[in-house]
Amino acid sequence: MSQRRDQVEERLDEYESQLDSVYRLYHIPVLAAMMLFMLWVRVRHYERMIGENGRPLYRGNDPYYHRRTTEYVIRNYPFNMPYEVWTGFDTGTQVGQFGTIFDQVVATVALVVGLGDPSTETVTLVTVLTPPVIAVLCVPPMFHVGRRLGGRLGGLVGVLIMALTPGAFLFRSVAGFYDHHIAEVLCTLLALVVAMRMLTVAQRDEPIYEFVDTREFGLLKAPVAWGAALGAALALTMLVWPPALFLLGVFAIFLFVQLSLEFVKGHSPDHIAIPSVVASLVAGLLVVPFVTTTELTTTELSILQPLLGVLVAGGAAFMAAVARLWEDRDLSRAGYPVGVAAVGGLAAGVVALVAPETFDFFVRQVRRVAGLGSTDTAATVGEAQSVDNPVRFFFRNYGLAFYTALAGAALIGIRALLAERARAERTLVMVFTVLLVLFTLTQQRFDYYLVVGVAATNAYLVGVVFNFIDIENVRESVTNIEAYQVLVVIAILFVVAGPLVVRPLVFLPGVVDVADGSTDPGEYQDWEDSLEWLSEETPEEGEYAGGSEGTLDYYGDYERTDDFEYSDGEYGVMAWWDYGHYITYGGERVPVANPFQQNADQAADFLLADNESEAERILEEDTGEGSETRYVMIDYKLGYAGTTKYNAPTAFETRHDVDRGDLGLTLAAQRFIRQGRYVPAYAIHNQRDYESMRVRLYQFHGSAREPATIVTRFQEVRGTLVQPNPRGPDGVAPVETYNTSEAAREAARQDPNARHGGIDGRPPERVEALEHYRLVHASEPSSSDRLDEPPFFEAYNVDAQSKVPYVKTFERVEGATVEGTGGPANAEVEVRVQMEMPTVDRTFTYRQFVRTDDQGNFETTVPYSTTGYDEYGTEAGYTNTSVRATGSYQFIAIPENGTDVFIGQADVTEGQVLGENDTAVRVEMQSQASSGNETSDNETSGNETDATGSDTDGDQSGDSGANATNDTTQQRARAA
């Protein structure tokens, strides 16, 4: 019996020894498993982000500019781009937060992988996989932070939260999201690890100023060294992303809190102030060699980063000095924080009086990150928007872990107040987390920083709970484990991570679902066809109209300047600022506006301009070389009301005094209801909207439009404007057609819940034609992100999935002068020509109306040519337009009280439209008796308006409402 007992005890000792080994090393395989899971989730569909021939299909627009700056480094290794002339026409720009050390590191990896000469495929693969790899590299420092706060179990829980969060940290680190965001998180974690170590050493070694006086530098060695290391980490973060200087602000607030706690509780602020001064100064000094401007700006490496480093260092030194003065005068320690704050407020007041512009600058920056709201312009940028519903936002991204994080932060704060000495590293994590919550509520982009705070404070809370239940006792003997300990561990894991794991079971997207949805090419795919055409079928930069023969080097080294001098033949492309990087990278042309929001106001003013002459003035006044802005690119999101981007220009415009309410009326469909609320389905244009350049270009292709004969009706349901249900008890049709535009106008006037026209390209009043803009290319129909099917499509039997070009490209031209004679006196002449868009196999008719004088003569300018296309292609410095006429121009005039119709016909050459041929087009109008029979006017039946009032151009941008809605137009058609 005794022998058997001995064997059992030996067996238990052996198990306990093995358990001890497992306990010492168990975190390694667990961490490895979580790292593999994070990598798998992010790269499982990476091939979606790589197109044919290795071209990238990144998500978002900024990744394409990072690709450009990375390629620049590869070709000019190891230097970044000093100045960018391929965007921001006509000045160029300093790229600021792009072309940083982030791009240099990735370029280095690409060069190594590509053995010094990486191919396009290699660079694409490296850049596509960079975000997932960096996300995985965040695990070790995150575990280290968690372990310092809550032991190894706490560290593992922190990493688990990071691995399972479906928020910004995830979708900004999936394959193909090639941006600096995830690198910011890694650098922040590294800085946090070093800061925690520095603070621990500072409180352990307790350095004071007297060590300097007595030259006891050995006692300062460790704190100062860790302070310098923290400075280097902070500098690295700012070199990756210059606006990361906000971390210096976070550090400054922490210093105020911690140094106050130190002094109030009887400790010298010197202990933490000394290494903190070193850290702040080193951070500022290391950035100095990379400063590109002496202006105060957050978006590039400016004098602001070193200045803020000096200010934080000065603040820490000031607090330490005030503490000594306070102690010498035997003042109440409890009043110390108030005194410091009062002096700080006084200093801010002095700055406000002496340098009000500088003071206002800092106030604006604080409001931007902590103002709990968004400006009108910031609200148009997804990552800069404030959080509308915090409860839903935080639960969606963190589940219950967000609330346990708040509990952990609160516990840190309570313990800091009650303890004899607050642990500085814990205070730092608490301040970081609380401020990041505030920043995230103000700008959603900070959510990918917040994951660090949520994970860290949960790690601390887990450590507290595990210590309370004495989980360490299990290590001493496996027989010591108690049931309640197991239950507590399970409960903690369920509360912290459970909601993130079971999300799919409650119909919420889990981490895999979010990653899969995010690993998908963005709208660049829909622009790619137009960008390829732009790069191949328009003249190279510098070659327009036989200019300087392409002297603008795509990877050239240009010195910084406030206004780059573009040469003859170098031109700009006008588009909404979202698409500037697409044009730079994919089209290899120079956009006017870009996602830096450079010239965003000019783009908005141009798109919203309500007459052509004003649009021309905008280009000429806002850019000294406005005549060299040669192309305009518009996608359906800017061309159709009711889309996600349609109202964005109103936040940036500076000339028109319009807001989103002035550009139409958004309606919901009764069948579109989500969570008890009506969902906006489509919008009704108004006359001001139809007269804007973007609609006249995208929907009308520069053609004139006659007043509509339709009325759109709606009704108000629970405060929401909705489309009536034609099958409902009221039987009200959403769209009604009248015989004349006057009848439709009168019907709408009598019904407050009705609008005259407004859909399907049908304005309430006539819209005049453009004379200097022509459609030169329409993209292929979009295979993704299609137009939602609005209810009025059903009413008109129009297929929403018909061939709708996603992007349309227009060219500014001189226009051909047309001189007509022989027409009826004081009559209106309709000028028309049929054009073909081969990419979508559709035609449209360009129309213009002009009046004759007393002698029956008229003069006008037309932007479309009918012949001579082959003479003016890209080799001649002009556009190889894909939109071409199917026949000659037709001219039709009817005397007001006459029975005869006057008609004429003429061809317009490409040279005349481009201004290379100054000869006017001559048209001799001839009188013909009206036969009452319709003729095709050189148009095929495919161009006739069908019974629905919509032409064969499926995007309603051709003849919609122009042929069959106006009495005068019908008369012309019959007479012709």
C-alpha cells in the first residue's frame, strides 16, 4: 500500500513538473495560433486584390498614391519624392503624409524580394500583403503591454481582443488596404511598450535634478536611456504619419495627471519629469532633419513636430520646478494641480492676445480630434466622420469588451487616487484609452488606435480578477484548482470575447465576414477602363496641341516650390477630389483636385456652376493656367442625385451658396424599410440641379433639354418623404405624364407634394446646351456597385441594370463656329447631331437652340465634330475620341406663324472644333413645305424616344424628354 502511495506521489510530482513547464511556455503556442489566425483572416482572399499582369486593385484611393510613392523610392532609392507635380494642377504639391518612412521600408522589402529589380507583380504582391503582415507584427508588443498590466493571461486576452475585433483595426489591415494606418498602430504600440518601461524605471530609480549637480550620471543612465528610446519611438511614429504628433499631446496630458499625482502623494515630479523631458526633446530633434516647411501644419513634417516636442519638455520641466517652489513655500499639495492649470491657462491667454493666429491654429487642431463633431467638409470623408450612435458603434466593434475596458480604466483611476503611489504605466494606459475614446467619437479613424487601449485595459482588468481568485495557486499544485476558478476564467472569456465570437449567430458580421467583405477591390475597378483610355488615347503630358513633347517626368525629381511652372502642352484633368489619385496613378495625368483635398473647393465650384461661362471663369481664376485644364471626368455618383457622393460638393463650394437641400429632394420607397425606418431610395432633381455642370455633362452630354411633361408625386409618412405606392389604397401613381409641359407645371403647382419633372433627365425648365465641352469616352458598364433600382425605373419600365457607363470623360474644346443664313427671321433654330458611344453600343443626340436675327441669320458654337477624326489623334497632340458622329449636323427652323420648315445640313471637322481650323462652318437654310411625315434626321430608330420617354442610352443621358415632351419639338420632328 505504501509503495503504491509513493508511486502516485511520484506521478503527481511528475505531472506538476510538466504542468510547470507548460505554465512557463503555454503563451508561446497560443500567441502563435492567434497570429496565424489573424494572418489567415486577412490574406485568405488576397488574390482578389491583384489584377491582370500584376496590376493592383487596392481598396480606397490613398493606397494608389502610396503605390506611386513606393515606386518612386524604388526608382530613386532610398529617397522620397521631394515635390509632386503629377497632382494638384497647376501648382503641384508637397505630399506630406505620403512618401514617408513607411514607403521607404516597403520599397526596401520589394527591392529585396525582387533581387534589386522588382517587377510590377512583385511590387503589387508586397504592397498587397504589407497590411496583414504589419497587423501580425502588432501581436508581440500588444502581448507585452497586456502582460505588464495583467500578467500573461491578461496579455493573451488583450491579443485575443485585437484578433477578434471586426472594427477599423481589421478592415484597415486586410490584404490590399495599402495605407499607413496599420503601421501607425504598430509604431504606437512600440512607443507604448517603451514608455511603460521608461516609467517603471523612473519610479524605481527615482532620478532627481540634484544628480546632475553632483554629476552622479550613473544614477541617471537608465531613466535617460529609456527616455531617449521613447523619443526615438515617438519620432518614428511621426515619420510614418506626421499627424501622429497627437501622441505628444496625449503624453503631455498624461504628464499633467501623473506629475500631479506624484506631488500630491508626496513624491518628487523629478522622477518622471527628467526622462520625459529627454523623450520629448529627442522626439523633436530626430524629426528636425526631415522637416519640409516652417509653417504650422499637421499634415506634413513641419516645424510643428519639433516645436510640440519642446513645448512638452518645457511643460514637464515647468511642473517639476513649480513643485519645488510649492514645497519651499509649504503650500498645500492638493492645490498644486490647480496652480499648474491656472498658469497654463494664463499662458494660453497670453498666446491668444500676442499671436491670435497661432492660438486659433492650436484650437482648431484640438477641435478636429476632440471636438465631438465634424465640419461639413470632414463629414464627406468616411474616416473623419464623427460617431452618430456611440452605443451601437462600440458594441459593433468590440462587443462587451468596450465596456469592460471602461471598467478597467475606471479601476486604474480609482486605484491611482487611493494608492500611496500611482503606477505611472497604468496611468498612461488609462489616459491613452480615455482620450482615444474621445478622439474616436470625434473622428472614426482613431478606432484603429482605440483597439490598443481596449485590449490593454481589459488585460489589466483580467489580471485584477485572476489575482483576486488566486489563479497562481494552480501553478503550485494541480490539486489546488477550484471549480469557482474555472468558472471565473470561463465567465471572463465569455464576457470579454464571447460577443465577438458568436456575432454570426446573432446576425452580426464576425471578423471573418468583415475581412472577406473588406478584401474586395473598390471603385477603382469601375474607373479602370476610363483611366486606361485616358493614358492611351489622350496626349502625353506636355504634348497637348504639340506642346513641349512630354518633358514632365513621371518619376522626376522636382524641387519644392509654391507654384510649379507647367510647360506648354501640360494640362490638368478636372474630377471630384476623391478620384485624383486614380488619375495620377492609373491615368498618368495631372488631376486638379486630389484626396489631399487640394483644390477641392475649385472642383466643387466647377461641378456646381450653373452656366458655362461661370465654369470657364472658375478654371481661369482659380488656376492661372485654367485654359490648360483639358478634361473633365465624372462618375454616376456625382452625376445622379440620391447617390452617396452627390451632395458632397456642397460642403466645399465657395461661390454658389447652395446646400444639399437646394439640389433636389430625396425620397424613400415604401418597400424600402430597414429597422422600422424608410431608407432613401432615389432623389428628384430640381432646376438648379439640372443646370449644374456635372448634370449637364454626365446626363445630357452637353446637350440642351426641353421642359418635362411629367409630374413626380410623393407623400410624407412619419416625417419622411416617400414615394406613393401605386398599388396602395390611394392608388396614386408616383409619376404622371401630361400632354404639355405647361399642363405638367400647373399640376405640380396645385399639389404641394409634387414636383414638375425631376427624374429621368427631365428638367422643369429648358436647359441650354454647352458649347465647349464634348463627351470623348464613356466607360464600360459597371460590374460592381451598380445603380440601385429606383422606383421610377419601375414606373417607366426601364432596366436599372442596362448599360450605364460608370465614368464619362469630357474634353474642353474651342468649339467650331457655325454661321447660318437663309432662315426665317427671329425664329428658333434647332441644331442637332447624332453621336455614338461604342463602349455601350448606344447613341445620343446633341441638341442646341439658337435664334435668328431679323435677316434670318444666326451664329453659334458647337463642340462635336462629324469628320476628320483620324487627322487629330494622340500623335498630333490631341484626343483620339471614341465618341463620334453617325452623320452630319441637322439644322431645323420653323417660323412662328408659318407652315414651311427651314432645314440645313453641314459637317464640322475635328480641326474646326479643336481650333486648328478657324474657318467657320457655313449653313444655308432652305425652305421646304411641311409634309406632316416624320423623317429620321439621319437617326436610327434606336435614337428615338420610346413610349416611356427614355432613349436607348440606358443612363437617360441622351434624348430623355427632349423629343417627345415638348410641343415645339414634336412639331419639328413631324416637319422634318
